[in-house]
Amino acid sequence: MADPELCLESGGYDADSFVDPPDQDLICTICQGVLRCPVRAPCHHIFCKKCILQWLKRQETCPCCRKPINHNLILVMYKLSKSIGRLKIKCKNEIRGCRATFPLAEQYCHSLACVFELVGCPYRGCRAQLLRRDLETHARHCEHWRRPCHMGCGALVSHGTWTQHNCYQQLRLQHEAQRQSHRAVAIALQRKMRRMQKAMAHMKEQIALICESLEVMDEQQEQEEEGSNSERSNSRSSSF
């Protein structure tokens, strides 16, 4: 008998969702649901892939016959999975009024178009949950409704501001904001240029001082060389 706690964690399909009662051979022994991604163990018993992998984390034996199971020898049954995908199911929104039936494999596509599907309002700030069929009506009156002005001024308008919206005023405000922004950038650049000019002037002063120092050093060196030359000449004369 399967562990009830493990059954709650597993993921077989709910048998009550099918139009016709599924064959007992398609029921997972672990979760008691219709096989989802069926796999066959070496002992030939079939389970949902997720169910048996969770089971083997706790004990490495078959839940039906208790024989040891090597998880590397578990085989996915693709043909059986396709057969289950062709079984007809009822829409999960049946309780809300949907009477559609379709193959299990088309469940996701149907949920994207089902008018009885619960969806959230697309406008930021609105937390309303409503049927897809009511979404358009709700969107026309939602207080969080926002969209760009159709005249192309770029403003986001709402139900409350739509009647008072004036594109000329909006563009004028945008122009003024851009002008202020450009002015701030220009002032910042001017300040930066003044700082650079001061730095360059300081560097020129430093270079001039270095050049003067070098000239003085050159003059001193020349004087020392002249002095040493004259001393050599005097010593030669005295020797004669």
C-alpha cells in the first residue's frame, strides 16, 4: 500500500478530470492518479516518473512487489504516454461554467484560450482576479488603466486624466524639463572645463619652474667647468 504522505507530493493526473473513467492499468499505484510520464521498473510495474523517483529516495524497493529497483534501469514508456495524451478530459474550469472536453495533450493550449480561466488584470497596481471573458470589460473601467496618449506626445493617461489631458501642455512641460536638464549638463561641463584650465595653468607654472631650475643648474655646471679648465691652464703655465 502506498504511503499517504508521499501520495500528496506526487503528480499523477486526477482521474475525476477524465470524461470516461480511466482503465485501472493506467492508474499509478503510488499516487492513485492517472500516470503522468509513465515509467516501467525492471519488475515490469508502471508508475509516474516523479512518484517512483520520490519513492526510491526513501526505499529502493518496488512499492508493489518489494523487489529491489535500480533507478538507472527505469524505462520511460513514450507510447503509453502518447496514448494517455489522447484520452479526453474535462476543463479544470468546469466549476465556473466551461463545458469543453479535449484530449489531455491539448490541456495547456485550451487553458490559454478558455474564457472561464481566472486571470489577473494586466495593469500595474491592480490585483483583481477575474474570468478571461470579463477582462475586456474590466480593463475599460479599471482605475489602474494606463496607456500612452494616442496623439504621440508620450504621456501616460488614465481614466481620470484622459479628459483633462492636453498634448500641447505636455510637450511644453517635456521641452522645459529637457531644457533644464541640458542647462544643468552645460553648467557641469563649464565647471569641469574651469577645473581643467586651472589644473593646466598650475602644470604650466610647475613646468616653468622646473625649466628655470634646469637653466640655473646648467649655468652652475658651465661655471664649474670653466673654473676647472682655468685651474688646469694655470698649473701647466707654472710647471713651465
